[in-house]
Amino acid sequence: EVQLVESGGGLVQPGGSLRLSCAASGFTFSNYWMTWVRQAPGKGLEWVAGIKPDGSEKDYVDSVKGRFTISRDNAKNSLYLQMNSLRDEDTAVYYCASSRATLGYWGQGILVTVSS
Amino acid sequence: DIQMTQSPSSLSASVEDRVTITCQASQDISNCLNWYQQKPGKAPKLLIYDASNLQTGVPSRFSGSGSGTDFTFTISSLQPEDIATYYCQQCDNLPFTFGPGTRVDIK
């Protein structure tokens, strides 16, 4: 059974940093693009970042470029999102998902709240 | 960025009704269009990929069609468990943008 489990969320002040993790199991993690998607409270879905299976290519939505970094450790079957210079508008549930665009498997999501 | 629009933004229908949602892309995306279902408090679930392909395990009452800029998602016979918000998403160009969602509930 495929499982994606996010961790590392919480409350952070504006300008602060947070690192999200996503532990994957039940599939060959190292063969898949992986993606972060977020959803602000009461709002729709926003594709945030994606990373190639070997980590050699990374894509970001413009609103997080230069502030967020996606990475992975295939030996640990883990995906990460380092979030720096956080803003109020980054408050959202963050989901990790498998594949680049057609997102077949999703984690349960983790809440990140940016507030003073 | 490619802008995705959906209509209606919400709808209310009776059990066993046929429900149709439309999605429009701001430019040609060929057939690179996915549909997701999201129930309250849950992660989204992929239902349809590449405009018309049913994801494994998804009931056949769900279907999709279209190409280019105009797409349609249909529930042939609405069931109580279909209460959810439905999102389209283009998979043609970065960033892979989602539509604003259509909330479906039971009349």
C-alpha cells in the first residue's frame, strides 16, 4: 500500500523558516517525480514545487522561488521542503504527492501557520 | 501561467441525477487535463487523467471528455458519497495550475 506521511508543520512567525518532510513507502520512490501542493484555509489547490527522481531538476511556482527549496533523499525514501522567509500568505495545508503533474498518490497533509 | 476556470462554482443535485462540470484553459493544453475529488478534511484523489482516462479503482459513473481548451467532467448518477469539491488541473505547462473548484452537494 502506498503511503505518504508529511511532518514538520506548525506555527512560525513571518520571516521564519520551517522544513517539511514526507516519508514515502509502498512504491519505488527513487523512480518518481515528487511534488508539493498547498491549500490555504478555505481555498483551492496550488501546485508549489516538483523534483525529478534523481534530484537533478527542480521546478517552483513563482511565488515561492528563492524562498523554498525542494529536495529528496532516495536512500531514506523521503521528500523535503525547506521554507524560508515565510509570509502570512504561505499559511496552508501542504501535501506531498507522487509524480510530476498527474498526482496519483497524496499524503494526508500538514498545516503550516505563519502568524505573529 | 495557464489560467483554469470552472463552472459552476457550486451545484446542488438530487441522488441519481446527472451532474456536469466544465473546465476551460486559457490556452491549448491538448488533452493534458486531470480531475480530482476532495472531500472535506481529506487529501484530493485523482479520478480522471489525460482528460478522459479513468484512474484505477474509480467508479465508472465518473467520466471526462474534451481537448484543447474546453473540458467536461460528468457524474452519470450522483451518489451520496460523491459530495465533495472537484478540481480540474492542467498538466501541460509549468506551473501545473488547478481550477478554483466546484462544490457538489445533495439537494
